[in-house]
Amino acid sequence: MIPRKKRRLILIVSIVLVILIMLTAFLLVYINTDMFKSNKTLFMKYLGQNVENMEEMYKQVGQKNDYENSLEQNKYTVNTQINVNNTENLGTTEENTDNIINQLNIVIEGQVDIANQYNYQHMNLYNGEESILGLEYIQDSNTYGIRFSDLFQQFLLVDNNNLQDLFNKLGYSDEETSNIPNQIDLDQLSLSQLEISSEEKEELSNRYTEIIENNLNDKNFSKAQNQTIEIDGKSVQVNAYSVTLTKEQLNNLYLDILEQLKSDEIILGKLDTLQTTIQEINQLLQNSDNTTNNTENLRDTFTSEIDDMITKINQSNIGQDETTITIYENMKNTVRTSIKTPEYEINLDFLTTNGKNFVQYSENNNSSNTTRTIALSKNDNDIELTINTLEGEEESNTTIRQNKQVSGNTMKKSLSARYEDSDNRVEAYITQNYQTVAQFENQMSLDSENSIKLNDLEEGQLQSLMTTVEQGLNGKIEELQNQIDIQELQQVLVNAKLLEKSQEIEVTQTTETERTRYNSQFEMLVGENLESDRILNAINASQNYISNLEVISNTELRIELTRNGNNPDVVTTLQNFIEEHGRENYNIGVEYDEQTGLVSSLLLTIYTEEEQ
């Protein structure tokens, strides 16, 4: 027989063990299930899952397949074709596809070897079957270059070092080039530093969750079980956790969040990083085109806008309107977050079924009679983004699709974008064909015959070359403007709602920048006592604009210029005249159109000894 003291000890130990087992079971149930948790706790738990869901969708959309990852180590070729189609007056007898945009086609042939820092791309812009613009780009290690195929025979190369010296040779002062780095670190110009780390995400989550919890009272929460909602055309069984707030309670929550945002150094620090990146880019642009770096301070702008929001909330913090926020949970996953007020309703849906990830944002504004839905879906090979907007009776739809198909050592990637409303449809198609190769056929190699390295030129050579390039490009721009109706292109942007009608550029007017660019190519020709070779060079540089020739006197000629000039007979006459009078020197002056301010003619005068 067991002594009484031992029996008591065994009883106590047994009771303690039972209690420990029950506590362990309770903790396991509490951690792994929603039993015993308050409605407020569950609401906060599933509300926080929205961030996780968004992060997962972001990863899924940006995820590369195995073939794309292999391109980091393999040579590959890539062929890209880009087309845009525009249809006006849909569904009417005046339905029309006859516009310039439907005739244009871009083809890009590329060779890429990432491991060896080689990238060559040859782009052609076609109008129908005719190539109207050719452009080549090349990267060979730390050297970068471009070539306008139908203008020049040589690549213009720049070594990514000693850039300050290069800009000094181009005529910029030491003060203007002081902010230009000698070498541009392309990684520094990326936005990867704006990414929020795991630690920062956790800190932000805890910080703002605490603010929300402190503003919500347990009695405001409720729960509804075994409900059915529809997401992506599928019926989903859910439990719903809701909180109802008065206008004052909701606004107080907003105010606490906004006050925290104003001093949140994680958020403000990211803005500072972005500010630095923008300033570095602007400094380069500033020194390349003499624009003024007047970038606004993002931190100050951010905090100023928050102050404005706080002021507006405080001015309207009166009323009996209620807002209900409901979190819908299925199998311990947040599948919908809903916000309902008397003025509007917002839903954010997430659903993963059979390998498909789906997210949708929808907004229904009762006061403006507007409904907008944005949906994104992703499976193994396809991504689709759809945007539907209904404003009264007017409906528009935008759809963007991407598909990847891999077969052996090839991959076809296609991207399509389509905008359609009751009147117009605009479609864009980009198709890329990749193929990994052991070696490139006809790999582009740079040498002294097909390239000029700008870093190696003397100051005079460099400035003369850039003048020639600028003149050639200006002529090419004029030629393209003659072949492509800018107003038709603008109309396509208006039809696609990418440009407001009021923002259309008036092509009959000339901006100050365009006027300066156009005039400078002729003003640089002005001079006195110029030899015949200089005159012939001036004629060649202006030949795309020369339209007529007027004899003013025995010693003076007026060469008339228009933006649609290019009269080869007049050019030939001028060239023959100068060659026949090769011993004479000349003065060149310019005349301007009184209405447009553009150079309208060159005045060619025989230089006389009396002018000395």
C-alpha cells in the first residue's frame, strides 16, 4: 500500500501534468486555429495578410522562368517586332483604319552576351515596306556607342570613364561639368535601393498595426460565419470579420497614421534615396542640354501634402456617417477586404486556385456614378491585366497580356495591349523571339573603319564632328516629319486616353527650343572671308532645306530655306557656281522669317578687299 504522502505527491504531479497538457493543447489550438481569439485579433491578423498577398503577387509577376535565368550565362539572339493598330469610329459606317500609325512597324535584331558585357541592337523603323530610320546600339565592355545607319558609316563611341574631360572638350566649363562623375555607375542609378528589407517591413507592420489597434475598440467588431462570396467567377466560402467606425473614429485613425508618416524615417529615407538618384540623372541632363536643375525636394513635398490632408480632415471631422471594414477569410487566408461608406465601396480580392494567382481592386463611387475594376492574374506562362471603367453610360476597357513559350533553346515572348471604348480601339503588339547560341553569326566588331571614339578626339575635331552629326540628325527629323503626320500620331494617343485633347501639341507653332535648335544649324555657318571649301560644306550641310535661289546683285545671292526644301537642282547649281569661282572668298549671313522667327535664307556675298 502506497503511503499517504506519496499518494498526495502522485496526485499533485498528475494534476500538474494534466494542466500542462491542457495548456499545451490550448496553445497549439490557439496558434494553429482561430479558436479562443477575439474578433479584433482575427480582424488584425487577416488585415495584415493583405501586405503578404501583395508581396507574393509582386514576386509571381516578376518571376523569371528557367530559360530567362539561363540567359545570364549564355549568348543569345533576340528578334523584336512592334506594331500599333488604331481603329476609329467603331461599329459605324465610317469605321476607319486608314492612318499612319497602322503603316509603321519597328524591327529590332539583337545579339547579347551578358557574361562578356556585349550587347548589339539594330533597329529599323518601317513605313510600310520602306525603312525610314535605322539606328544601331552597341556595348562592348565599358564602351558604348550608337550609329544612325542611314546617315553615317561609323559608330560614335564613348568610354565610360574620364567623362568630365569629354564634356570639357564639347565646350562646357569646369563649373558646368563639376557634378558629372568621371564614370557613371549604372547600378547606382537603379531603384533597387528603394526596396524595403524584411526587417523594415516587419518594423512598419508592427508600427502601423499598433496605431490601428489603439484606435479600435473591441465592441466595434463583429463576426459572421459560413458566408459565400464570388471571386474571379468562383464561389468562395468565407468567415467575415467586421469593424464599424463613425466618421470621427475613422478620421482620428487617419490622423494618427498621417502624423506617423510625417516622421517615419523608413519611408522618408526611401524618398531621400530616390531624390539623390533623380538629382544625379538631372545633373547629367543639365550639363548635356543646359537645363536648370530645379527638382523639388521629395521629402518636403511628401510632408507638405500630408499636412494638407490633415488640415482637410480636421475641417470635415463632423458627421454621423459610418464606415464598415470587413475582412473575408477562407482556409485561414484573406481573400477579400471590403470598405463600405455611404459614398463609395472598395473591394480588394486575392485568390489562388489551381496554380492561378488572382488579385482584383474594384471601386464603386455612388456620387460620381463611376465604377472601376483592375484585375491581375498570373499562371505558369501567362499574365493578364485588365482595367474596366464605367462612367455613367460610357465604358472603356484596357487589357494587357503577356505570354511566354519555351521550346528547347528558344523562347517566344509576346506582349499585347488593347484599349477600347465606344468609339475607338488602339492595339499594340510586341513579339520577341529568343535563341541561345554557341557563337554569333556576323558578330559586330568595332575597329577604326566603323567607329570613332569621342574620348580620343581633340577638342576641335570633336566639336566639328558633333556639329556634323547635329546637322544630319536635324535633316533626318525634318525628313521624318514629312513622312509621318504628327497630328495623326497625336490622335492615336488621344484615342487611347494617353493624351488629353487639350494637351495636343500645336504643330503649326514652333516652341522656343525647336526654334533654337533649327536656327543654330544655320547660324553656325555665318562668317566672313570664307574660302570656297567652307562654302561648299555649308551648302552640303543645308541641302535638305534649300528650296530656291535668288540673284540679288552681281555680288550677292539669297539661298531660300524651308523645312520641306530639298531641291537638288538648286543645290547642284550652287555647287557648280562655287566650284567655277573657286578663287573667290565669301561672307555668309542669315535672314529670319518675321512671323515664325526661323531662319528663312542664307545670304551669300562675294568678299571684297574694301571689307578688310
